Amino acid sequence: MTTPLHPLGDNIIAKTEEADKKTASGLYLPDKATEKPKIAKVLAIGKDVKQVKINDRIVYKSYSTTDVKVGSEEYVVVKEEDVLATVK
């Protein structure tokens, strides 16, 4: 997937994964009851990013992102220093 956004410096463009809307016991949760996911798939990286690659899944700090909507797609912009881990 390509993105219309081109990150600068050590910024990362990612798309968050959908939160589960169903519990393990089978109950469906309303949108307001689901926690905002903190895992995202990296779509683009700035030229100064060293440890993250495109298509990595990352865990990031909750309140350190910038949410951007382009058309119908929503993206998050994260600084590399705010990435806590990659997910295998």
C-alpha cells in the first residue's frame, strides 16, 4: 500500500490496526468501548529513520502521534523515538 504522505526526517507514516470489536466470550463491543490500538503497520519512513523498515508492525506511545486523514484513509505520523518496539 502506498501513501500520499511523504515523511520528513525521522518521521514514520503508519496505519493503525483495527481493535477487536468482539470479546473472547463472544460479546460485541461498541466503538466507544474499544481502546485505540497502539500497533500500526509502517507504510513510509523518513530519510533519517534507522531502526524501522516499511511493512514492520510497530508499538508506539499513545499520545505522541499526529492523526491525519487523507480522503477516506486515516494515518498516524510517529517520530522514530516514540516507537517502543516492533512486532513479529
